[in-house]
Amino acid sequence: MRFPVAPLVPVLALLAGCRIIRQSDFERIGETEARIEVGGARRLVVRNTVGDVIVRTDAEATVTAKAVVYHRSDGTIRTAGPEDLRVEVEGEAVIVENAHRDDPDRDDWKMSIVVSAPPGLDLEFRLGVGDGTFSGAFGEISAEVGVGELEVRAESLRGGRAKTGVGELTVEVGAEGPAGALECETGVGEITLAVPAAFDGELSLRTGVGEIDVRNASDVHVDRTGASASCGGRLGGGPGRITAKTGVGEISFARR
């Protein structure tokens, strides 16, 4: 039986102490963008408070970030500028972030950010409210969204962790990986996982309320107890390990 999560999202967000953000609260004040050489950086860090974020990889040796900037309507005339988007190198990391995320009025700023980066970087991602979308080739990821959907469609991925508080989580690995540990978690929201047919390793799935669907993994069987479900097993003897858990929501896993 499918559990209807979507209608509960606003209520659950309020119970979790999250502020409901309405598009009508904000007005668009302009756009800004920045480009920086990666140099010896090995990690990309992307942070935003409110707004959707897209991260994709390409063949360029630079990180490019473009942002559409919104501010909560208050009658004041503002224009977006380079001071609204922080893009710089710190040690081995390239930082792209909403420059207002630590300001007292951070909830009054919203940004839709698109980031392009070289393939193979590790990715650290933090988003309060909004949807996150990743595509391309990554090392390890550490991604968290408070309220919103998180979608990872990777050509290659070593492993890492992806989490949403309230929102759906999708992780699809196309050609290579995960070779290490990959942890996926939602508080409330469906989890969809797809890995290459050659994935070789351990699998563990668990939901407090919801169903589990496993495809092309005949050695893994689902156990159900009341409203909860779980499954675990090995898909070969390799070093990979995938774990997924949710409080409320379905989990789908497929090798393809």
C-alpha cells in the first residue's frame, strides 16, 4: 500500500519547526554570477538557505555559479550584485554560497543557484528549504536538505551520504559506483535508489512506515512487521555498501 506523504509535508514541516516559505513572499531583484579557477581544490562546497540549487559537472577547469536573487517584499528597492553570492577558494575547497546565510535577515533572502564544476570533485551540500539536483561525475558526496527534494543522478560516484528531513530522495548511479559506503536517509519522504547491474556489495534498507520494493536482486528478501519493512543481504562479495532508511515513506531499489 502506498503511503500518501505529499499532503502531510506542510504539517510535518511546521511540527519540525520549519518556516513555510511562499513564493509570493519574495520579489526578484536580479541576477549575479561568478567564475573561479579550481587550481588544486579537491572539494566543492555549496550552501544555500532558501531556494533551489542545481550542481552539474562539465569539462571546464573552473567553477561557475549563477544565481537569481530574491528578497522578501518590504517596499525597499534592492538590486542583486556580486556581494550576494560568495564564490572563493579556501584551502582545498571551492566555496559557493548564499552570502546572507549567516546574516540576521537570512530568511528574507532566497536564491536559485546553478553551479558548474569539473568532474570528480567531492561535494558538500547544505540547503535549508528548496530542491537540490546533482548531475555528472562526483567523488564522495555529503548532502543535506531540510525541507525539499534531493535528486542525485551521477555518472559515477564513490559513495557518501544524502539526507532530507522532509522530502523525497532519489539517487541514481549510471556507470560506476558506489565502490564504498553510500548512506541515504529521509525523515519523511520516499527514497529511490538505482545502481549499475555490476554493483557488488552489501545492501540494507529500512522504513518505519511504508513499503520496500527491490528489483534485480534475487538474493535480497523483504521482511514486513506491521507498517514497517526491512531487508538486508549481499549482492556479491565486493566492498560496496548501501544503506537506506526512512521514518515514513517507501523505498525502491534496483540494479540495472
